[in-house]
Amino acid sequence: MKVLLVIPPNIGRYVVATIPHAGIAYLSAMLKKEGHKVCLADMRMHASNDYLFSKIKEFKPDMTGMTTASIGYKMAYEIIGAIKDKYPKMPVAIGGSYASTVHSKILEETKVDYVVYGEGERTFLELAGNKELVQINGLIYRNGDEIIMNPPYPLEQDLDKLPFPDYELFDLDKMLEKRIPIVSTRGCPNRCTFCSIQLVMGHPFRTRSPENVLQEIEYWHKRGYDTFEFSDDNFTFNMPRAEKICDLIIESGMKLKLIFGNGLRADRVNPTLLKKLRKAGTFWIAYSLESSDPHSLELLKKDLTLEQLKKSVADTKALGIKTQVNFIIGNPGETWEGFENDLKVADELNVDQLRFYNMIPYPGTEMFEWVKQNGRFLHQPEDFLNNLNYWGEEPVFETDEFTREERIKAYRIGQEKIMKLFLRRHFGRFLGAIGFHLWKRPLVQKHGMNIATKAWIGLKRLRVMQA
């Protein structure tokens, strides 16, 4: 079968392709392994339907498969509508985190033919292989006027059996960053109430062998790549395994730059592991604290303490690894005073970068149910998932203890801290201070940030081309 895979433009902060999409790359590799032909329409690069239709006209696919996140899911809806209007007989399947969250709702709201939920590779492979629909686990489809939801597909246990993700499918030279994502584990045994990853990958923690991970890194290193970002949700849960990966990289002699931007848990590192990470090439680690308040952490089921975070940050900084700490504004039980304590903690940590995000209660998570019982939604899911700026100041909900006005004020203060560190890191203390002074002017923030963002993207593209 000829399969066109589509990435809608809602995936990515800058509405550009920063790095290849690992989920689509794994799906492509699986399809090709079984003899199917695959083509990609990466609408993060070309957001117009004309581009998509040109791909369809040129490739003449038998089926289209699309992924979508929850944020901006209506962009995917619009693309589905455009495809079905122009090519009504072409089957269209959709997967991704949003599909695993709302399931049959997509069939109720669009003309899509199939919804693939959970780990989607095996399900999609059987769909492309024309297996009887009733026998395909992990599939939702129509049978006349009835919507049928088959049982979930069992989670993949032996990840070493999966082919390496097909990043050659992407136009790598046009990515915003010259780095390769590595997914070495699936699932997360932790239970954070705001996280939706369990809806897709499940709780059981499954791993690729250290040797298998090294083989993928070596493959891309031989092709000129030295920067790799581990996208795992819990890379160091099995700490001896993480050490083994570091040992193999060190023994290989490859000079790498490793990034853990998706974050490591502060309670799953120690000085021995951090030293090995540093020796293997790690130069950036993000840790997510979310809140400095023990009660909020308990309500989040974070299973982490401020003391653990402080120690891990200190150990990481002592090794010269750049460190980032993430906070969330609007945690359960949070007040303005709690946010002020977060600011105090952030200053004490003295890290290279901070992040302050507004809490997003995704449908299907415990956090969503907590808001319904303990707070007030200021925007309904259809609105905040599609019309609000995910990185913007407008909160999704409020509580009596922490109002909308206080949350907006908190977000603005947090953004000042973020921008100050960002400008200092990239332009030095003196030029960074000048840039920060300019950034604080209301006219610059209102009219200049779009220009500045485009200029920043242009500079990053130039840097990639020169690398």
C-alpha cells in the first residue's frame, strides 16, 4: 500500500519543524519494513492545503495517516475535512495523543475513517495490510451508523524488535535544529495528575537495551550528527541502565552533545550517574519541580520533594552541565503566596534557564477532574485547546485561592525571569541586559516579538546550514 503520513502545523511552538517527529518516523519505519511505500507531508514546514494536495497528486496514496496533539487539534480537523472534500474515497486514519484521549469523539466530529489509539504502530500496520477491521486492536471505526471501538493493542514489550525510526523520511536539512531525537523507553510508572502520556504509552516502563540505543546513535553519528536529544518521559527510572548507555557511549569514543530537554526526574539521578552523563557528552538537563509547596506536590502526585530537586540541581551544576528548572502556575492548592515562594526558590537555585507554564488540564487526566470539582473553568476545552496561546498568559481556570488576575500577574513575572536568563545566556551579561531592557517596553512586546521570533528562527536556520 502507498501511505501518505501527515503532520499538521499545530505540533511545534514556532509552527516550524524543529526536529523530526519520532512517532511518525517509527510508523514509517514499520510500514516500510512490511513493504509499504511511504511519503510525508510535513505541514509544520508548509502549512497550506495546496502543498498537501500536491503531495497527494504526486504520490497517489491509497491511504492517509495523520497525527495530532491535543493543542490545536482543530487544525487536524480542518485538514481531514479538506482531504475528504477533495478525495472523498481516500481512507484517512488519525492517531497521536489527542486520539488516545478522546477516542470516538473524532469520528463523531469529522469525516475521518479510522481512529488509532494507544501505541499505534501495530494497529496502523494491520490497517494498511487490509486486515479485517473487527480483528484490529486499537482501532475505532464506523459500521454503518454505529461507532465500534475495538480493544486496545497490547503494549509493545520488546522495543529492540522495533526498527529504528525513519528520520530519512524528513527533510533534515530544513529542520530548525540539527539534532536527532532518541526515544529509548516507553511508558512512565509515575502518576502525575496533569500528565496525559499514560493515555498513550501506559504506565508500564519498557526499555530498549543500551546496545540497541548505541547502535542508533552510531548510525546517525556516521552521517554527521553529534547532537542528540533524549525524548524519554523517564530516561533514568532504571538508573543502572542509564549508566550503561553512558558507559557504551564513552567506550565508543564518539564526541557527542546530549540534551535532556524533556526532563529528568530529580529523584532519579545521583552523583555517579550525573558524572557519567557528563562524560558521555550531556550539556543540558531540565528538571521539573512544578511547585515548591509540599501540599501542591502531594496533590499533583509528583512523588518528589524540594530537597531532592535542590540537591540534584546542585550536583548537576557542579559538573558544569547547563540546568533548567520548570514551574507550573496554577497547581492544586496554590495561592499567590505559594507562587512568591516559587520565585524565591527559583532565585536560590540560580540555574541557567527557568520555565513558568500555566497549568493545562487536559481532558482525560486527573487534573481535569480536579478543576471541575475545585475550581472554575474560564475557558472550555474546545476553546483553550484551540484558541488560546499555549505559551500565553491567559489561564484556563481559576480558584478562589488563586484568581485569574493573580495568575496573569504571576505569568508576566515568570516571563521576565525567563527572558532575562535567555538573553544573558545567548548574548552575554552586557548585551543581554540591554536586550532585556528593550524587551520590557510594552510596544516591543506588543509589536516586536513576532519580528524577533522570525529573526531568531532565521539565525538558527543559518547556524544549522553552517554546521
